[in-house]
Amino acid sequence: MAGAAGRNRSKGGVAGPAELEAYVASLYVILGYSVKTNVPLGGQQIDVLVERHLDRVQIQDQRIGQQPGCLRHDQHFWRVDEKPRHFALRDGDEYQFETEAARANNIASLEPRLNAIAAGKESEYGTLKWASDRYRSAMISRKEPPLAKIEHFTNARITSAIAEGFVQFAIHTDIKVNAEDLGKVEATNGAYYQEYVVAAGLHQALLAGRDEEIGNCPPVIAIVALRQNYFSGEEKPSLADWAVRRLARDPETGAEEILRYWNAALDAGDTDLDAIHHLSTSSEPSLITLVLKMLLQKRPNLPRMALRQALTTSARLMTGAEMDELAQNALAGDLDISSRQLWESVVLILDPETFDSSHTAEEIRAALLAPDGDLVSRLHEICPQPDQLDRVRIAALAEVHPSEDRDWARPDGPSRVIRAAIDRLSASSGGDAGKVLKSLIVNSDPSWRPLLTHAVAEHARLMRDNLFVAPSAAQLKAALAGGPPASPADLVAVVREEIERYRSTLRTGSEMPWKRYWNPDHNGAAEKPQIENEDRDRLLELFKVRLEQYGVAASLPEARRGENTRADVLLLSHAGKNLPIEAKRHYNPELWTAAEEQLAGYAADEGASGYGIYLVFWFGAEYRTPARRDRMKPPGSAEELESMLRSNLLSTLEGKISVIVLDVSRPETMTEPKPSGNKQTKSNSSQPS
């Protein structure tokens, strides 16, 4: 058995004294554990377990380049292939004996070779590999210093030599792999053991401030540093930082090295660009820009994840012209559907108006929804026309995708994209954003209309705040003296004051002003309410005279507001600020919704500053108001109606929309009996709105 073990450990040579001593010690531990646990072992099991134990206490003297597997990335190559795995050998005396035996054996074996180890000679690769594995474990666990476990199984002198050997190995040793080899192994999530030795050496050098010494390492060592950056963890400078600086010393050579690594990985089936996050966040943007230009020019049809990574980083580092050139080059070639949609999203972002006019609705939607994650925000940041882009988003998507209450759970879904676009437009400093939002209401899914309407009002408020100029002392003095309004709010106050003054005379004047809102019969008695246009014109005639003293001009009835929408009365201040007045008869079918759905839109125009007046003519309880959604009892007087209309206003309109009801009803002595239900319905439906 001893002979077999000796031959196995020395690969055919005769076992030396040190090996024989280590074998006997391991055999003693295994047999002692068998007796203690009362587990019988056969000869073959004992041989396997002794071999396993020797692996744990003795460093194999493998010479780099001499053993066929020294450059393999198979993690199991260096392990004994034994099946029994239920012997822990980690308790009490056994563990202590194991540690002492390992330490004694290692010291005896390594002391004579300290100089070769410290020089990082290829002949000491087995030693450095064993040590780098423990170094790596310590850096992953973060429970102890990286050299602690090495010193635990050796001594301080040997540990110091190994630390220096790591550094010298990284600087001087040919690690027998190139960037293409590393790319291929990356595609399988593997690694070469040489990489661990190199990473440990780079980390030790950086900790000691020996950057200049390792600065002459070949470029492939920088690729190793990018791959094994976890050796430095969160420490600065990190292996990745050093690697980028090393590659950036000669950008052309560095870029070619990265491309060889990435292309080999992609050719081997990888789907992403390894370490791109280290490159994109480095202090060498010119290097990664060059790499991405070369990659995307030659390989635009990347796997989706890799293309997303490349475009996300490119959008942060490149100009719009550079991105457009890459996109046009890519779209001129053969692309799969996913890649084409991503590249088209770049073209759309850079020129939304042109893309919108030159592509079908389906192509626009596909391009809008193709990006996801960070790519969405990165592309939006480089868009030269963000408001136009958001208009295209809403116009293309809101028509076919309804609002979802839980769209926050799908940040890249159409509902979330639409909502974000609406929010951005409502907060835009562009003067036309409000008009754009208003124009999108009609063709959008009904579920979006409340949000769009609210966004219009929010943008109007924002513009009012941004454009507000406090009146001067002279303007305030003139306003207090009964002169022109000093502000939009002052204009509202002036108009309301005149309307209130007029309302107080409607039923007390000797000429019976209320009667002018009725059509007379052949005897001159009030018989039928006039149509709303005539009511509005009558009021306009009165206001022209009353408001002239304030420098306020009343518009003609034909005046139209923004978006070609007609307002019933338009009053213009001397400063060009507009005050829309919506006039309705109290039995108009739109009585309960006009303030929100019509007047609020007029008031949202930039010139109106958010203010408006909802004026209702009360013709008496003989004409029933339209039913309310809440089925509340209909009002019985002008005062009740005014109170109900005010309480019906949205909170966003309170303080901006004034509600005034003018009582132009006939006296009770003139009121005719109410017609029956069917006849009343017919009569009401025949009234103009």
C-alpha cells in the first residue's frame, strides 16, 4: 500500500523520506478515525482516503508546462477522484494532528526553495497555485487576511516568500494562455488556475503601492485582472482599475486585446460582454469608446444582452452623431429582429419626428418598447428632442395599451412607459407641452384621459409659476384705485365683482333684466328661454361697457381659443391675459361635467393662467337639471345649484374656476304647470345645448 501511494504521489518515482513520513501520518489519522467511529474500511477505501488526506496536508510539486493539465480550467483536475465523502476529519485531535502534520511537512518541503518561490519561478507553480487557492478563498469569505491561511500551514518566512512570488509570477511568467483562451473559458464560466496566482500577485503589488513594477505586465495580465477583480473586493485601487489603466496606456493595443477576449467569448456562445461595467465606470472613457466603436462596427448583430450593454455604455460616452453613424451602419446590414428593433430605437431617440413620419405604427411601437433597463434612461438622456419623443411614445402606445394600476411592477411595460412620458411632459419647461398633452387626449385609450387632463392642468400651473412676474408698486396702486388689473388673479376679481354687481340687479331693476334671457310670446310675456349663444351675447354686451373702465376688452362671440376650441365668452386683459367664461343653461346635458371637461381645458391655455369662470343661467325649477351620477336630489333654486356645482369641482380646480349662477327664472305667478314626464323629456331634448 505504501509503495502504491508513493508511486501515485510522485508520478512514477520512488517515494522520498518526507513523502513516506507524510503518508504514515495520514494513514495513522485514517485508521484512528475508523476505530473511533467503528466504521470498517477496506484496503481500497483506506488507500483513497489516505490520498485525499495527503492532498489536504501536502503541496504537490507540479511544474508549470510539464504536466498536461497545468493550464486546464477543470476545477476537478487537481483533486483526487474519490467517492467516500462522509469523513470530515475535522474534529478535535484529528484536526490538530492534521494541521501540525501539514505545517511540518510544508515547512520541511518549502524552506529549501524559498529563493525560487520568492522569484516566482515556473518550477514553483504548484506551490503558488496551492497558496493562491487559499488566498482566493480568504478574499471571497472576507473573514481573515488573505495570507492568514497560508501562514497557518507554513510560517512567516515562507508566507512572505509566497507573497513576493505571486508578484514576480504576475510580472515575469508566461502564463501560457492568451486573450482568446480566456474568452473561451469565460463562455463556460470557468477559469485557469494561473489566473488566481496572477490575481493574488497583482493584489499584493497594489496593496504595497508597486503599481510601476506591474505596469510592464503584458496586456493579457490586464484581462486576467478584469476577470478576477473580486480579489480586491471594494478596495481601491482595485484590480479592474489597474487593468483599465494598463490597457489605456496604448489604446489601440488595449482595445484590440479586449476585442479578442470578447469576440472569443461570443464565438464560444457567451451572451454578454464580461467586465464592461468596470470599463464603463472607469476614468478612461476614450478606451471603452474606441472598443465599442470597433465592436459595433464589425459586429452589430450581437446577442441581445451584449447589444444592450454596448448601447447603454455607448449612449453615455458617445455623441449623438457617433451613435447615429453606428445605427445607420448596423441597419444597412443583416440583423435579427431583436437587434434591428434595438438599433431602430436608437434612430428613433435621435430624431423622433422623422422616425414617426417615416415608419408604420407597428414599427414605432416595437422600437419604443425594444429597450429595457438602464438602456431606456440612457437613450432618453441623449435625445435632442425629449418632448417630441414623449409625444411619440404617448401617441403610439396610449392608443392601444390601456392604463394599468400596477404598472410599477413592470417598469419596461407599455403602461409604465406611457405614464412616465406623461409625467415628464407635465413637468416640461417647454411652452408647447401642455398643448401637446391636450392634443393626445382624444385618440388615447379612455383609461388615460383623466391622467392626461390632470397633466395638462399641472403643466399650466408650472408655466404660470415660471412666467409669473410680480406687479410693480405703480401697477398695484393703479389697480387699487380702480385701474387695470395688475395680475391674472386681479382680472378674475374684477370680472367677478362686475358679475356680482350685475346679478344683484337682475330681479330688482325696474326694467326686469332677467326677462331679456327669454323669448316673448305674442303678448310680450316671457315664454321660452333663449338659446345659449344669445344668452352669452347679451352678457357680452353688458360686459363691454362695464369692463372698459378697467382696460379689459371683451371678445366677439366668434373668438376661438387654442386648438381651435370655442369658448362662450373670451375676456382679454390689457396685458394679453385671457379669462375664458363657459356659459350654460341649467338644464344643459353637460351641466355637471362642463367645468372639468371643457372649461378646465380652456383655462389650461398659457394665456389663461389657469383661471376661468363657469356661468350658469337658472331658468327655474320648471326645467329639470340633468341627473347626477350620485343620484342626489335636484336643486330647487339658483343658490342650491351654485352650491352643488362648487362642491362638484375637482380639488385641482378649486381656487381657479369660479362658479356663478344667475337667476333669470320667471316669477312663480308666470310659471306654467310642469309638463308630464314624457312631454318634459321631449321638450328638454329639443332645447339647444
